[in-house]
Amino acid sequence: MKPLIYVILMVFAVLLQMYLSRKPSRWPGLVLPGLALLISLIYPLNMVATGQDAGMLAAHMIIVCLIANIPTIILLTVYLAARRSVKRMSEYEKMRAQDL
């Protein structure tokens, strides 16, 4: 049941990200990726060294950080795609205004 809830939350986050990214200002679209990045930084900081050498702990921290940043990467990809679309539409509107 928990994986279904996680999928629903991620779909909701992507839809919200699409909505925020299409706003005229670019800042609302960066809120969710920023929050995802801050949350992903918590995971490696919560790791405790339990008899591991420093190299192994560092490798585990890097892997955890990469896995925890998957939502950040997804949200940034949605942001960049939506902003590209907004920019293209803005240029199209300027071109139409010049033609008139």
C-alpha cells in the first residue's frame, strides 16, 4: 500500500511542478526542486558510522545522496521542459505582435 501512496504523491508533485513552472516568473517553479534538494541532503547526514572505515562510509554516503536526488532531477527536468515551452510561446507571441 505504501508504494502506491508514494507514486500518487510523486504524480501530484510533478503536476504541481508543471503548474508552477508555467507561471510567468521563474521562481515559483524552483520551489519544489529546492525543497527536494534540501530533503535529499538530510539522508546522508543521518548516516552513522558503525564500525566502517571512512572510505566505505563515504561511498555509502555518495550512493545515498545520488538515490535521494532522483526526485530533484525529475522535478528539474519538468521545470526545464516547461520553461522552454513558456519561452517558445513568448517568442511566438512577440513574432505575431511584430507581424501586425
